[in-house]
Amino acid sequence: MILLLNGSPKPAHSTSASLGEYLLDRLTERGVQTSTLRINSSINTPESIQEMLTAIEAADIIILAFPLYVDSLPYGCMRAFEIIAEKYHNAAKNGQRMIAICNSGFPEASQSEIALDICKRFAAEVGFEWMGGLALGGGAGLDGKPLDKAGGMVRSVIEALNSAAEEIAAGQPLSEKTISLMAKPMMPSWLYLAGGNLSWHLQARKNRVHKHLNDKPYE
């Protein structure tokens, strides 16, 4: 059993969900049983927490997909880490493994290295075998679209997740080839930044604050 923990705070249409669900679909095609939980819906009540812990205990591999938040993970993920560590500190079921997929709005995938190191440390504390982490830069360009509808820019992302599915189904850690494929920029940095700036100005104009973009109220 492979469990996907979606760590995005968005209730729907998140890039984390797009990446995680595509990977689960490829694993299902290979005969692997999968399930999904949204972390933000799993840490609110004693009942939902117990459901999450039960699902984790039943899983052979846990895949955490999340967006980068200030060089780290969203609050929901960190709270889930605390809950899981309190329950399973150095006592995870023998052979349980963990993978993380981090996407960020920065063009460079390397911005996610600290967050993935946090996940790796968590895995060691709980007793999960670390199978590796995937980092995607420019995740905002996906905007939660399914990968099969995102066009040619996600070619290397799809190739990376297809490769990851093969390795996971075979019980192997993520290879450097797979990690490098995911880290490959989806578009040139200058184009991504230009598109981001244009989107920012359009949103500002839509909300009638475009004349205040250069304000410095705290000076």
C-alpha cells in the first residue's frame, strides 16, 4: 500500500495534488494499491488524526507532496510531523519508507533543498527508510492543472514521475536520473519571471491596487 499525503493548504486544484495524483495513477497502472489523504483535513479532530495515523501504519510507502513555504513546509505538514513523531518515534513498522515531492514558485529547484532535508530528518526520527526527494521549480506555472493538460512544458516532469513510478514499484530508491529530470526547468527563468510579473500586475489592476505596487508603508 502506498499512501499519498497531500500537504497543500489549498482545498483543490493544487500543484502538489497534480504531481502526487499523476504519480499514484502510474503506480496504480503497475498494480500497486494506493490511497490519498489531505493533511489539512487530517489534523483537526481526534477522529481525523486517528484516521491519518491508521492509514500511515497500514502504508508500506508514504509519499508527501507539498509546496515550499519560506524554505520549509506548510504549517499543516509540520503539525502532522509532530503528531506522527509523537506516535511513532523510532517505532515505525519495519520496512516502511518515505518519499517527498516539493514544488516551489522559485525558478530554481535547488530552493527546495532545505525543505527536503527536513523531510529526510523527520523520516530518520520516525524510523522510515528515506527513498529520496523530488524538487520542482516554477511550480506556479502549473497552477494546479492536471499534468496531461499542462502542455509540453511538463515533458520532463512527466518523464521524471514515470521513472519514479517504476523505481517505487520495484522497491528502489529514487535515482539521480529521476531527481535531475524533476529539477529540470520547465521554461527559461527569464520567461517564467516575465510571466509572473505580468500576472502580478494583472491581478493588481483587477483589484485596483496597481498604483500602489511600489508603496513602502514601513519605511
